[in-house]
Amino acid sequence: MKFTKILNDQLDHCYAVMRLQAQGRDFLVVASEENQACNAYDLDNDFAKQTVWPDVGGTMTMVQIPGTLNFLATQKFYPGFNSAACRIVKETWNGNGWDQTIVGDFPYIHRFDIFEKADGTGLWYVGCSIANSKKDTDDWSDPGKIWVGEYDDEKEEVVNQRALDIRIEKNHGYKRMDGYSLITGVEGIFKLTWPVDGKDWQLEKLVDRETSDIFSADVNGDGKVEYLAIEGFHGPYLRMMDDQFQTLAKSDADTPFGHAIWGGKLGDREYFIFGWREGKQDLELITDDQLNVELIDQQVGPSNVLVYEKGGKQYLLSANREANQVAVYAIDPEN
């Protein structure tokens, strides 16, 4: 498989990524985790760039409001993990760019999500705090919480918010699935099932090992998903598991700070894409359930990645944080 870099733009400490597609428009959005910009790249106009916001930054998560070019994003998740001033903002499309309003303060929220209720009556909200409070960056004595509620877009606020009866240390990873979410931390991997048919939120522990991030894809073609997990806080290990979370392979600790993670179909089969932010800082294609890899790019230190399709072709967007580089790679699955 061949990856050819077709966009290379500078953005200091680029981190969060999103594809924003609605109302006949199509953008890639990339934001910095430091006091830097958020930029949008027009996929219908040769990656023409515009500034969504020029500074503030500290953005860990961006989520599209369904059916619109509006989105929610965290800001001020700095310095490091000591992010008591973290907030969520709403960016509203005005026809030419975005106007910002502040949804509210959400201390230590690292990942959050909004998604439509099963009955179509509104939007659920899930917020995962990496800690509940901190004396300093290295203080993990007050573990994070899982917050649930509803997002009211007319009021532009989260309502009926409450914390579930669990505390998760270094609560870092989040993956939206079909009707549930996977949430990870020191205590392991958890399944958060969304409310339906009058039932409340339900939380179940699936794995007892410390996990930083997780993604799923059927990389061996057996018709069942495999799970790729970053083991430990940002690594240094990778673990491949089957659909029952039984281990298929585990990596050697040869390079640390695992962060970028994606899984899905490239060409006619499924793969994982993974990146390390320290050590070799490679961006890699994981080709099977034994963690064999092909190099996509080196010494770029990616933070987050996504794959998108445009005009019948596939592309990889990578926030190459350690290289301060927003990159897009054209994918040729036949080569």
C-alpha cells in the first residue's frame, strides 16, 4: 500500500482532527493542543485554509453537531494534564466561517461526545475527565469521572448532567461504537451502553488491564472485529485482541508514547493505523492481527489520525504533532 503526502501545512502542536461534511460543504478541521489556532481546510477548493479561531486552543476533542456544519470543541486543556480551566465551545457556521459561543466550563474533560438519542428526541452527552482535580501535572490522586447528560442545542448548553458512580484514573481513551462507547483508563476497558427503552446508562468492565486508547477493525478477515489497544498510559505497549478481548499479540516496548490510532477499511480489506509521539515517532500501517507493520511516515510524531473518502479515493489526515505538521496522504491500496 502506498501513501503519498499531498498536504503539508504548519500548525504548532496540532492535535485534534475532524471531518466536517454537511449542507453541500466539506472540510477537514485540525486544532492545536497549545495556545494556537484551529484551521479548516476546504476539500472542494484544493485545501483552501481558513482560521476557525486564531488562538486559545488546548483542544483535545471536536464533535460535529449532526446534520450541520456546527461543532463543539474543548479548549484550554493546558498546561499538560493540569486542565482545571478546560471549557467547551460551540462553533456555528455563518455561511463563510464560524462564530463562537461558550457552552460552559468543563474542568479536566479530555474526551467528550454528543450523539442522537435512539428515539430522535435530542442529543446525549458523554464527558470523560482525565482527573477530577490536581495539585500539579503529575498528581493522579483524585481520579476522573464519566459525566452523562443531554446537549440542548437551542440553549447551547449541557443539561441534566451527572457523574456515574465510578472513578477512573488517567481516563484517556474514548471510542464511539454502535449503541455504546468504549472508555479506558488505569482500571481497564469499560463499555458504556446508552439509554434506550427507558433504561438508564449502563457501565460494564470488559478488560482489567491499564489501557490508554482503543480502536476496532477486522484486520484478519474472519468476520469478527479485532481490538487494538495502547497498553499503559500512552503505552509503551500495543496489544491486539480478538472480539472476546483475548490476546492475539503484544508488542515489544521499543518506542514510547503511543497515541494516534484508527481502524477501518482501506481498499478491499481492513487495517489499523497507529502512531508514536516519542522514540521513532513513526506513523505505521498495521497489516494483520500479529502487529506486523508497514511504514507510512517517520519522525512525525502523530497525535490523531482519520481516514476519509473523496471522489472515490481514500486519504489519511494526520496531525503530526511533533513535526508541527498537518498532513494529508493519498492512499493507493493497490501499490
